[in-house]
Amino acid sequence: EAGVAQSPRYKIIEKRQSVAFWCNPISGHATLYWYQQILGQGPKLLIQFQNNGVVDDSQLPKDRFSAERLKGVDSTLKIQPAKLEDSAVYLCASSPNRGGGRARETQYFGPGTRLLVL
Amino acid sequence: AQKITQTQPGMFVQEKEAVTLDCTYDTSDPSYGLFWYKQPSSGEMIFLIYQGSYDQQNATEGRYSLNFQKARKSANLVISASQLGDSAMYFCAMRETQGGSEKLVFGKGMKLTVNP
């Protein structure tokens, strides 16, 4: 079974530029997550999709960040314009999330995109 | 308030020895889940082990076991017979359920180095 795919793996941009990240979850996984992991910290959830609907985007800086999951499969995360503090690893994860109290379902993470804003 | 606390910034262990990584958590929910992930230098988060709040026994997965002490709100990861490939960052996480969404809240992580 193929894992979560992300691209690009690395990106360097200057502040005020825009950037987009792409994620392809594990086939059949209904739930997709985007996390931001700043150096020295644990991942922080930015946005969660259930199929193609947003479930939680409470920690997404909506003035500059946007995300979509068209057709309930692939997802893109965009930053426009980027700031220095956006330098981080952006992790995408997916889970089956079949509900019904399946408490042991974990999230499967992709390799991440390392963003450096200069 | 910090919900997941990992106080050890780094640990060193000799190959083949056992090591315990500490994690304490804070929640008022009676039902919750605790996870441990490994993050090697490649950056991918790798799921290691899960403990449910109502599980009667401590979770085990191969060389990984979880020392779950509910009253003390701790969920320490024990790695037996350390291997060089165990050198990585380790994150403890708790699943939160709010308004129909489930999300993981991570600790700051700790770095484990296994010496030959």
C-alpha cells in the first residue's frame, strides 16, 4: 500500500512570495490533515478535511493560508504572502476515520515539505 | 495549559539497553487516546504505539511498550533492546475530540541517541 505522498520535499522562497504544497493521501482514507512543525516543536494542526469538507480550520491563519481538497482526494496548502515565521516543515497526514468508535485508528504521515522563507 | 509534556530534551542510551521516554498529559475527558510517534531525520512521523484510556492492559508492539499510569496521567514509552536505528525524535500525542473533529495534540518531543 502506497503511503502519503507530498511534494515538493524542499522549498526556499523570499518573504512576501507565495508557495503551494501538494498532498496525496493513502487511497481510501477519508480524513486528511495538514500540520505545521516549527523547528524544536511538535506538529500543530492547521486544517482537517473529512472527504472534501473542512472539519477544523481553527488554527489556520486564514489571512495568508488557504487549503482545498477537491474531489475528496488530493489536497493543496497555499501560503500567500509568506512570512519569515512560516519557515517550518509542513506535514500531511491521512486516516481511514471510519468512525463508530474505532479508537485505535492512527494518522499516517507523509515525508513533509521543508519550507525556508528568507 | 500544556496538554502533553515531555520534559526530557534528549537522552543517550547504549545499544541493546532498554530506555524509558517520559510523557505526561492533561485532560478532563474520560475517553482519550495516547500515541507515540518516531520522527527520524528524514522527517516522516512513524506511528509506534497506541493506548486507549479504557484499555485494561498496557499496550505493547514488538520492542515498544507503554507504561500507562492513568491516575498519574503518564504514558511513558519503553523501548527494549535499543538499536542504532532507534536514534530519532520521539513525540507523545493525545487525541482530542472537539465538535465532531478529532485531532492530535503533540508534545515538544525528545531526541534519543543510541550509542554503539
